[in-house]
Amino acid sequence: MQHEPVELRGKAEAWGAAAAALIIALVALGLILRVRGLSAEGFGDDEVHKWLAGSRYLQGIFSGDDVEHPMLMKWLIAACIAIGSKFGWAPETMTRLPNAIAGGLSIAVVAQLGKRLFGRTAGLFAGALAAVSVTLIGYQRVAKEDTLLGLFLMLLLLSLAEAKAAADDGRSPARAELYGAASLAGMLASKYFFFLTPIPIVFYLWVKRNSHWRVRFKRWAQLAGIALLLWCGVNWSPFLPSTWEYAKSYTTGQQTVHGSLFFMGRIYHNLVEYGWNGTPPWFYAVFAAVKLAPLTFAASMAGLGVALVQRKPAHKLMLSWLLVWFLVHSASGSKWGRFFVSVLPAFLILAGAAASKALELLQAKRLRWPAAAGLALLLPGSEALAAAKHAPHYRLYISPLGGGEAEVQWYFPHCDYFDAGFREAVQYVAAHAEPGAELSTEIDWPARLYSDFAGRADLQQTLVRRGRTCRAGRICYVVVQAGRWYFLNQDAVANLAKRTPWHVESIEGREVVKVYRLLPGESPFPVASANAGEGPLVQHQ
């Protein structure tokens, strides 16, 4: 008996030789886009810690900073450093390469998940979108754990779909369940987002009534135990006493440097404990609307509408993914654009499903091939054009729905720039600054790293904080970055804006890093301020 893919019954249809060849070509294209020019941008603040941790791993040292994150990504970075250092690869390339490769692999997983849920045509469209999505490419080139988290999350979802289909087909779901446990272990060995683990439970309970798939409590416990063993095998740093000490300081806020985020023209508190009073809950809804090409967003909304109306098993899997993800991330007071990497593929799959549905509605078969070609040009094509325009600064794309690239410094400048241009600014300071000068920034780790790379270990590093910056009685170079505007430095940023920068770094025609040269005794902060504390929310002009 033939079943519709959305019913999640029976085995998924095979790709076929032509479709399989296309998927391979899409993965190759996606890898090229993700790997090419990986060192075009300098390290972001968080990436420096990954580079240092990977380097320590090669020396058998598993403590230090960054232990608040799991080990899997750092193992992969260490492997890339061991290989790449022999060939003279740039530190940025070695640190980002694991994510770029994982991003390429995720194209095949997106396509496979799309095919399992909505059929071969939907899978092809979803895979094509994943290969060229300008925002997905940009954020999968960043050395943060979200790319690996998203990859393993999709493998978990695929395992759930296969387990349900096997059980309803009279086959054993045991193998698919084991794959799901392994995927869960990979998820949590990539990022400690335990709050995403309810997704399998939500889906199982939702389809249980009309399915033969049954997972007893004992089986749940077995699968959880297998996942735990696999997780411990690659991620045993949580059991080190040094990690406990660091975790204590991290959870009590002692490691917090900034604590706020600039979003849509305002500064917000951006810590988990602020909840609804932190960065607004609509952050990710806005991100989806303005970081996807208009046609991709429209198609994904059409696919979401169909899912909400029909609520077939495949739709329930997608809705379980979206529901849990948006609920926990929107409720949290801490939000970052890179987190969206683990849910962005859901929009691409829904867009692929909508495109496939549109083709099915065409009654005349002779029109389907031209229509498919037209949709391929319009849907993945619009994403590909945006990617070509913004390479290698893919993250700077803003949809025309959001006002276009002119608004890049208004929506998510911290997340989108991710410290691009900072390396070049430090290099310029290092080449021109007086011996023993002070370099005051918001990201002292990258500042110190690039100063050392330039042979300027003599530069004194400070953070732009009242009472701490430009206090040593020497020439002081203050760096102001687009997006790194906080409650703690807003007075200094506003005060320095009245002066002419000593040096400026621009990307795509926009000033992103400004360096101000202050004489001994000068301060970036205004001399008199009514309130030296947090201050009110500020509107960016």
C-alpha cells in the first residue's frame, strides 16, 4: 500500500541516480561556499577561546576558560590545528573548519529529512536552499557550537520519523531509536541545550494515539542511558574538579563581561535570568523575517500554514521542533542570532514542502518541469544571489522586507558583524602606536591575541569601563565596534562620537570599527555624568 510521505508510514522513497547526483553537487557547492575565505574575517571574541582551548587539548590540558561548553567541537578544532599547522593554515581557518564541514554535511541531512517528511521534490528544494542560504552559510562559518547542535538535532528528528514509520510498517523501530539516542548524545556533546530534549517526547505523545509505535518507560531509560554513556565518552570535562570551580563562577555571573545586547535600535539586558524583561521575545521572529530571502520566508510561512491546518505526522514533527525551540528561546532573556542555526533548517524544509505542494497542484504534467525550473531559479536562486553579493561577509544580509542592507547596523549588528574588522583595526594600531601605549576595547582577548601576533606585547590592554580605561597616563587607543554598544559603555560611545576617529575600518561601505586616539589624561567617558550606572535604554539614530 502506497502512503503519502507526510503520514510517516513505510520506507522513504529512494533518491534515484539523478537526484542523488544533484544532492552530491549541492553538498559540494555548499562546502565551497562555507570553506572559501574562512580567514577573511578575524576572530570573534568567543572564537578566540575555541582556538586557545583546541591548542590546549593538543597538550593534554582540558581545563582553563571555555569549559562551560562541551568538548566535541574543541576535539574537532584540535584535530584541525594538528593538521592545518603543518600546512600553514591561518588560525581562523583551523578554528572554523569543523563547523564549515559540518555545515556542508547538514545540507545532505536537510535534504534527507525533507524527503522523509514531505517527499523527494521537497527534499531537493530544501537541500538546495540549505546549500545557498546566505544566513545559514554565514552563521555556519562561525566557530560556535550551534552548527553541530543543529546537525545532530536534525539527525535526531530523522531518527524519530524512521522509528515511527518502522513501527507502523510492522518493522522494529529499535535501530532508529538507537540512532536517535546517539544523535541526542551528539547534540548535548556539542552544546548544553538540555531544554531541547523534550522534542522527542512531544512528538511521540502527539502521534501516539494514531500510531503503533510504543516506547515503554524501560525503553526510554535504556535509550537515555545509552545517550549518557556516549555523551560521557566524548565529553568528560564536566567531571573534572576544575570545571566545577569555573562553573560556579560562571553561573554566579562572575564571567559576565557585557550582559546586554543592541537590537533594533535599543540596548536590552541579555542574560537568561531577565526572562521576558530581557531581549524581547520577538527577537527570533524578526530574525526569520529579515534574514531569509523574501521568497524563502514566504514559502516557509506557506508551509507552516499547511502544517498547522493539516497536522499530519510529518507536520507534527516539524511543529514539535518549532514549538519547543521557540518557546524556550523566546522565554529566555538571553538571545543571540547564532542560536537560530539549529532551527533555520526547519524554515527551509517547510519552504521546500510548500514548493513541492505548489508543483503538485499543477494539473498539466507538461507544465511541471518548467514550473520546477522557475521555482528553482526564484527560491534557491534568490538566496544564491544574496550569498554571491555578500561573500565572504554573508551574515550582513538583510532582506528587502526588513529595509535591506542599509539596516544591518540597526537589527542585529553584534551578531551579524561578530567582530569583523576588529583584527584589522588592532593590526593598524600595532603598526602605529607608541611603545607601551594603551589599547582599550570591548574584547580584550582578541585584542591581546592580535597584538601579540603583531609583535606588540607591550600594548597595555583594558576594557572600556568607567574608572578602568585610559587611566595609566599614556596614549590611549579606544576601539568602538558596530554592535558592541552596552549599558556599560554607552556614555563613552556617545561621547567619542563627537570626535573624529583616528582610524576607521569599513565593510561593504559601512564604518564598522572606529579607533580614537586619546592623549594622556583624556577619558572616553564624559567628565560629568548624572548617572554612572546602567542608564536608560537608548535609541540608536
